[in-house]
Amino acid sequence: MRSRRDRKGRSDSVSDCQNWQDLDSQNTVNKIENIETSVEVVDGRQKIVSRLVIQNASVSVMYKCSADNKVGKDQRLIYFYVTTIPEGFSVELGPSEEPLEQEEVSLSCIADNYTYEQLTWYRLDPQALQDESGKPLELDCHSVHLYADRLDGQLTYQERSNSWVLEMTIASITLQDEGNYVCEVQNRRSQEKHCLRKYISVKGEGEKHCLLKYISVKGEGERNTVYSNTYRLKVRGRETLSTQIHIG
């Protein structure tokens, strides 16, 4: 059966779970490929080993394995988490990976609710990326807050994917906003910190390219050369052409 969980990831105790169902190929929420039991040598002793192979995982559930002998009975719970987020934790930049100056930019930290909590955004101090001699440093996620400024963000819960999203928005990005941003999360069970770093590269508002063309034309009894200077100008993602013509 599925375990009941609230949005903070707390699960019901085993004693509260009722109506456990035996698993077979027909009676399951996740399609089962195989269930097999065999006798194997484990840690130098013969033991009975049962394996459950799931063919298609689509639902987060709680499995229970029970065993008994003449001494007594015991059971183990397996929390089986299914997520659409790679590694359960990811960072996204939008609307593009290379924003232009004055564009609105959003950084989203996405974490699976079953696994992570306490999402936090930081901006790294550029000086923290190298030591006094200029050599790059390996930053420890446990101490990232010592080398960064904490940033505000909007935290929302996505019920469909059972995940949290901490979104930080820069209304009009500038070249000064270029740099390293870090999202930090905490594992619910181990309390261990995990970090992902995202570098934002900002393009200038205008990029100008000049193409010089030489065009030969015939005038009245003479030959003139037309110099055509075509400027391709990119401004905030839109491309325009400007042409200046000189006859000599």
C-alpha cells in the first residue's frame, strides 16, 4: 500500500498502516518484472534471499518484507521513492541559458519532497573561488554560507511532481549580476547538505557586426565603385540591419 505523507515528508508509523497487500504480477501499482526466492551464501552462511524486480516504476510506495522461523518473526520496510527529477535535485535557468542585459531571469531550484528540504539560494563571492595565490578552491557545501550571500526566493509546492521549487527572479539582469549561484538543500534522513552551482553568463545589450561589401556598377561613360557598409545589430534578442552606401 502507499504510505500516507504530508508535504513535509513525514510518514505514518508502521503500526498505523493497515490492509497490507501481497504482491504478485497482477496486484501492484508498479509493474513487476519478477519475484524470485533462492538459497544463497551470504556472509559465509546459507540464507534465503528474495528479490523483487520492478519493470516500470511510476508511484512512490512503501514495501514490507516479512520473514519468520521457529525463533520468531521479523519485518523490514523499504521506502520506494519515484521522482521525475534527476538525482532528486536540479537547477534550471530561464528563459535562456545566455540571458541578455535587462532581461528578466529566473533561477529555479527543484528538489524532490521525499528526499530534500530547506532549499536555499546563495551567490558566491568571486574571491571564494580561489586562494591567495590565485589557485581554484574546492568549496565544501557545509561551509558555502561562509563564502556567499544568501538570496531571497519564492518557495512553492508542486503537488503533481511532489517537489519543492525555490525560484529567485532578477527583474532586469545586468553585467554585475554575472557570476556563480548555488542552491543548497538538506537530506531529510541524513541531514546532510547538498549543493548545485549555476554560472550565469550575461550578454551585453548590443552586439554590432560590420560587413563591408564592394559592388561595381557602370555609370554614364565611367565605372564607379559602391561601398556598402551593412551593420547587423542585435539588441535584446532582436536582429536589425542598417546599411550605409558611399559612391566613389
